[in-house]
Amino acid sequence: METTNPFLQTALLDLGLNPTEAAAYQVALAAGPRTASTIARMAGINRSHAYQVLSLLAEKGLVEEVTKNRVKHFSPRPPEVVIDKLQMLADRIAGSRHQLKTALPDITRFQPHNGFADPVVQFVRGRSGIEQAWNEILREENIEIQTFIDPDSIMFLMDPESKRWRKSFFKLLKPSHVHIKAIAPLELVDFNDSKFELRLLSDVQFGGDVLISACRVTILHYSPQQAGLYFTSNPAASCLKQIHQLAWPMATQSVSPK
């Protein structure tokens, strides 16, 4: 009796069955309800191992245990069950992939990188993307963030449309463990805070905002379009932090009221 279908065999293996379990299921499907010893003989399985294999298939919902004349038999469930289980597995994998992709910045944030590691890069666009990038730094723990702020950024940050977000940002900043040290060419009204230390370096344009954390660098542009990116790279973050440390003593203290 031909008991093996190659497409079904592949599906069963994709479902996580081993070849022995797949063979036992296909025999049961072809032969109908049979005892463990009969299925073992037809599938070429060791008799002493057959009951364990079929019990595992029962746990996976592919066979059912039935009793005939006081003897235990194993009855196969239809192959549509295999299709349903494959769909459930695919949905679960898709969900896990989406969750992992979402969590990837957190997972890799403090992951050691050497100079040859490929950086993890994410892009942002539009006003919401810019605001998201700024909010991301608040998720850092017990850390100092160095920033260079561009004149175009100042126009964006002081825009009336940004007022609600700006208020929310500082509300979240106060209880966080983040301290921001910003260098800008102009004063930022309502942006000086005990957790947001601002210094001025006149006549300097950075070409965009640069936000530097322990191992992540964020670069934001405001014109001609609002966009940016952030990437994980220890060497790049370390280099930019040193540049900021050199510039910090040369910058003058902001006079904005706290």
C-alpha cells in the first residue's frame, strides 16, 4: 500500500514532526484506525517505540486514541487539520516577526559592536517621525545624551504645531533618567530645563540635528523635507561624543529662564 505523499510529508516536517512521526501519521491516514503494533509494522517503526510516537501525535492533535474490543487503536485526523495547523504556525511566526522587528532597537541598543559590525539603521519621515526620534532618546536609562541642534531644527521645534509635543516631551523628560546636553546656535525659548542643558555656539550650522547616546546616533533634517535616521554603532557614537565634549567648553551658557 502506498502510504507516502511527498507534499504531505513536507507539510508535516514543516509543522515540526520528525520523519518517524510523519511516517506514522501517513500510515494511519492511509490505513485508518489501527493498533500501535500494526502501524509500527506498516511504517517500519520499532514496535517498542511506536506507542510513544503515536502518543506524541495524539498530543499534537493529529491522531485520536479510540478503543475497539477493549484494544487501543489510533485513528488519524483528516489532512485538513494539518493545513489548519500550518496556518496557525504561519500566523504565529508572522506575529513573532512583527514583534521582534518592533523590539529590535531595544534589543540592539546596548549590544556590543566592534568597528566591523554592520549598524542597525532605521529611518523616520515627517513631523511625527521627527517627534518619534526625539521621544526615543527618553527610553534610554541612566544616560547622558549629547546633541547638536541646527537652526532649521529651532524653527521646527518652536513651530506652534510642535507646542503640544514639546510640552509632552518635557513632561516625560522630568521623571526619566536622561540628561540632555545640547549645543545650538540660537536660544531655544521654553527649551531650557534642569534635564535639558543648553549652550550656545554662534555662527555654527550643523546641517541637521545630531543626537548621540551610548551607542546610537540619530541624525535629523528639517528642510527641504523632514526626515532622519538613527543607527547603532559604538565607534560612530564614541567619535561624535568626543567632538561634543571638545565643543562643550567653548559654548556659552544659555540665558533662557529655567
